[in-house]
Amino acid sequence: MSAIGDGRSMPTGAGLFDLPPELAIDTDVARRVIAEFVRGQLRQAGFERAIVGLSGGIDSALVAYLVAEAIGAERLLCLMLPYRTSASSSRTDAETVVERLGCAGELVEISPMVDAYFGRPDTGLVGAAGPEGLTASAVRRGNVMARIRMTVLYDRSVTWGGLVVGTSNKTEALIGYTTIFGDAASALNPIGDLYKSQVRQVAAAIGVPETIIRKAPSADLWPGQTDETEAGFSYPELDRLLFWLVDRRRSVEELEAKGFAPGLVQWALKAIAGSEFKRQVAPIAKLGPRTAGVDYLYPRRRPGSART
């Protein structure tokens, strides 16, 4: 079953965002496939509950809606994990999602954990990283924030008794705009095969608040930061390029003939190749006849096994 459309019908959310015609999908099919995927992954692993890190952005909001649709809001826990410089609208939008879904929601402030490591440049407080930590770049600090958030999510998943659901989309994964062992970590990912433009389309169809759909995507690394400004790309244009490059396997010459700027094509090729390590599990040096993860492969939960 494929959710890819022919681009001829008017997609849900028209006017809310720029959706390239070739990226339009059948949102009903996508939702059914994702719902069965979520239920199947939980069932296979022996779980009934799920936990999502809710940032107030469209990706995590959509995942929360999809999980609630698949297993029921009563089985979903959303954690809001702001840092002290996070935009107040991020928390407000996340709280709106929790309220509309009727799921459990908790707030965990990560500032003490991040500051304990890096220190606080505004106060001169030195953290575990030493004086050097006070001058850490925003990107480096953002990576630590992402990993601390995932640490909290996995710890809370133990007491909640559910699997951590990922919120990274296909665009981010392909160009490496993720933090390995941070937002890239999860037990399952319902939107990993949706480009950002398609995330917006499914979000509009499922009822994610318009304010979340309309706002500029941001990792919220510093005040006013946005993905497109920081990285220097437009999601609709990048999504189109990745679609023709990855899904349709077009050559560089064919892409340029379609009007894509040579510089953008080369940038995308380099980004995809350079971030391949983020999309794969760590390689294992094979020494024995059967190696875990290589030729000793089983479903997460073997038939007949039981959780205790």
C-alpha cells in the first residue's frame, strides 16, 4: 500500500504551507499505515504504552497525534523538556497538544542538567566541563540538550512502561540534521519516511493546531533560531530535490535539468554521504560464526516469549 499521490488533487492544508505537487500523499492511507506500524511495533516488543518528547514543533506534535490515534491517548505520555532559553511559545504549543489530545503530560526542566555540565556564561558558574564549557558553541550545547532530553525520555519510559517514539522526519535524517543518540534515538519512528512537506500535510489532515503548522521549524537552540535560516535552505525546495535524488534516483545531470541549483545538489549529496553513519547502527567487528545484529537477527520479541 502506497501513500504517494499523483499531485493532481488538492491536498489537505492547501494555503497553510507550500506543498510541492510531487510530494502530495494520500493522508488517509498514510495514517492507516502508521497506525498499524505503531501498534505492530508495540505488540512485537511486548508493550502497550508509548512516550513522546513534545517540543511544541510540528514533528513531535504530529507524532503525538498519530500515536494517540493508533493506541488511544490514555496510553500516551508526552514529556515537555524545555531549556531556560527555549521560546515560551514552544511550551504553550506543547501544552495545547496535550490538552487537545487528553493524554498525560509532564514538564521536566533540563536547564539544571545542561548547566551542571557546561556552566552558565551569564553568571560565570563553571560546570563539569570546566572553564572551556563556558565558551561552548550553540550547536555543541544543542547536541547535549538533545541527548539529555533523550536520557530523560528513556528513564521516564521505565516508570511509564512504554516505548520511546521518535520524531525525526525523512528530510532531517537524510541530510543529517539530527543529533545521534539525541533526537535521532528512539524505539520506533512513525514519521521517518515523511519529508517535512509531507509532515505538514499529514499534520493538517489529522488536526494539529494551525499555529504549530504555520510556525517556522526550529530546533530552538537559541532565541530566534530557525532550521531554514541556520542551514540556508527552503524545506519545500530541499524536499523536492531529495525526492528526485533519493526516491526517484535521478542523476546530477537530470536534477540540474529540472532546475535545481548545482550548488544545492552538491550540498545535498555531501550532506547525505557525510551523515550516513547517523542512520545506521554501529558496525560490529565480526569474529564469531553468528554476530548479533549481523547474521543473528530476530524480531524484537521472539514468538512464544513473554515479558516478566
